[in-house]
Amino acid sequence: MSHQKQRKTPRHGRKKQPLPMILLLAGGILLIIGMFFAFRKPSPSKAAIIVSGAPSLKVNQEKVDLGNVELGKTVEVKFTITNVGDKTLRFSKTPYVEVVEGC
């Protein structure tokens, strides 16, 4: 019997699957997508359309009662104005707020 020495030749056609690299890349992509949704600014919610064919303003409170305020003291009031019309609201002049002193 003749013994032939078998040589092991490397198989060049077959490569190792880079599974850890693929998992790392997929995890990085998911992290970036998650950060995008976590840090984006919320879009302003649209108000329900009440007026058709024109812009129309709606204020969340019509009156503000500050009670007795000492002379020279500064007070702050916040309110929300919303366009409830189906057309774009454009100001032709600078808007202003009129303060009325009541009883």
C-alpha cells in the first residue's frame, strides 16, 4: 500500500461570515433611528377647521383677571392663538394687544 500524503489546500472560494460585524452595524443603525425619533421636535398639532374659505383666530381664553396688581409690579399672562380657518393667516400690519382696564 502506498501512502500518499494529502496536502490541505486552503479553500479560497469560501469566506467566513462576518456575523458580528453585521449585528454591530444593524445595532448602530437602530440606535441612530431611535435617537432621531427621541430628539426631534414635535410638530404642532393642527386645529379643527371651524371656518371655511377664510382664516379665523381662536383664543384659548377671552378674559384674564389678574386681580389687584400693585403699581409698578410686572405681571405675565400666556395664552394661545390658533388659526381655525382653512386659509393661511397673514398679518398686513403688526399685531398688537389692547389692554382694557375694567372694574
